[in-house]
Amino acid sequence: MNRANLIVSNLYRLLPGTTDAEVEDWENDGKIVKLELNTKEYATFQEESEALFAAARKMKRGSAVVEELLAKTVEGGEALNDAQIDLQSMENDVLDEGIMILIQERLKRTEKETGWKAPKIEDDSGEQQSKPRRNTTQKSQGNKRGKPNPRELVSPSGHKVLVGRNRRDNEAICFALSKPTDIWMHARGCPGAHVLLCVRRGSPEVTDEDLQFAADLAAFYSDARTERLAEVTTAEPKHITKPRGAPPGAVTLRQEGKTLLGKPEDVADELKEARELSGANWSELGYRKLGKRANNKKKTAAVEKETAKKRREEARENNKRRKRKEEADWF
């Protein structure tokens, strides 16, 4: 990262064609450092800095994944340890049905962290019980969930506007639902929903109000929703391409249209209220904060964590008291 920062802070010196230069490293008290371009891998210093920053971002994402896996491993270890303590708490090797049910329910809840699988139970004939047959209505509902379901709104002139809810919707907006006459939009430089202003044969002429309406939606349903103004890229659907191996919803543009300025604050109040209920709230100053549902989830998770901690401590204390009692009886 130090080399990447040095290159970026001295790009005005490292013009295309420059292969080496001496610069000041102000992170080390202005020490003179010689930068030499790796000409075997990069054509310019700017290309090298971009590659270094990309590698740093990749490492950061990887560390976050590792931390999450470690946290799950710790949770799984604690769950198994608690189950062992509960099993040891049963005196004289007599199985307590109530405790066994509690242990089984706890292991079932944490099976993703512990890898625990419920044993198959044999009936009186010695045959293993098969899993219950899945309801066909649930299967049909699952197929319905697999279809794209973007938001549908109407612009001031009556044009349909589609807004993706997820990657599947974004993919469909780009390649399945769009027509050559439509206008595609996306907030520039940040993750967000794909927006399609549908301009079909026989529909009214697109006005500036229609374009602004769609641009506001593209800014609102993106990470730029807390900004007063956000740049929105437009393009014709024929210029949208999908890189090979890219995940759903990831696209590139062969040619961009004009850039619009979206105003997230100008979207309809019912959209803001819906987003608040789903976990994203707007303050009076335009700052994003957790909504009611997200706050409730956070409080519930904290209470459950504290309750589980108290139960583990009580089980450990009970186990210690049992061991002390056994030692006292022995002597």
C-alpha cells in the first residue's frame, strides 16, 4: 500500500512513458525514494497503482471472510462445549429426557456452525424412516420466487419504469426485459439497482421530467442514496454487455449515454417509508440509519446472545458444584 500511495501522490510526475523517478516519501519524514516501473507487467505507473489497490481490496475482502469463518467456528465450538457440559451434568449416567431434548434442539439450531446432523431413526420393522415428501405447492412457490420481479413505477408522462430488487432482476432488466428503444440507468461509481425507463412504440415522447424521475430512482436505490446529488449513467440496452464469468447483474458498457444528476431526496415518500421498514431509514439531514425492523433484529440478537451467555455460565457453575460435591463425598 505504501508503494501504491507513493505512486498516486506523484502521478503528476509519473507521466506515461516514465519508467523511474525519485520522489519524497512523506510517511518516512520526506526520505527520497526511487520508484522504478515494473515494465514486464505494467505499461504505466497508474496501471501499476490500480493493480496494487485492487490486490489490497481483495486481501481485505478475504480477511473479512476468514474472520467470519473463525467467528462461526468459535460459535460452533461453544455450542458443542455447552452440549458436553449438559451431558456431564446428568448424574449417575441416567439420561434425562428433558435435557436431551434441549441439547438436540440447540444442536439443530447451530448445525451450520457445528456440522451436527440428526441421526436417522428406525421404526419397529428396522427400516429407516424416510424424509417427508415436499409439498408441491411449496415447490411451485419456489419456482415463482426464481422469476425476476423488479419494482414497477410510472413516470410523469406515463412510461413504465423498472427497478431491480436483486441481481436476478438486474440481469433480467439488462437482457430479458429491455427493448432497443428503452433507456438504461445506474448510479455511477457505486453499487445499486439497474433502472429501465421503458420507451415503447406508441408511448408518449420522453420528457426531462421522465428522465429525472428515473435518475432519482437510480440514485435512491444505490449506495449514493444519502447524497444530495448523485451522478447517474445512462445507456442504450444494445450497448450493455456481460463479461464472461461475471456474476448475475454485473455488466459493462460499450458506449455510455449522457450523465444525469439524480436527487434521492425527491423520490416519493411511500418509497422512503418502504425502505425504512425494510431496514434503511432517512434522517432529517439526509443521513442513513437503521430502520425499525433492523433495529428490532439487532436488539433481539443482543438479548439472545446475553441469554445464551448466562445459560452457559450457569451450566458451568452447576458442573463445578457437582464436581465439588463428588470430591467431598469421596473424601
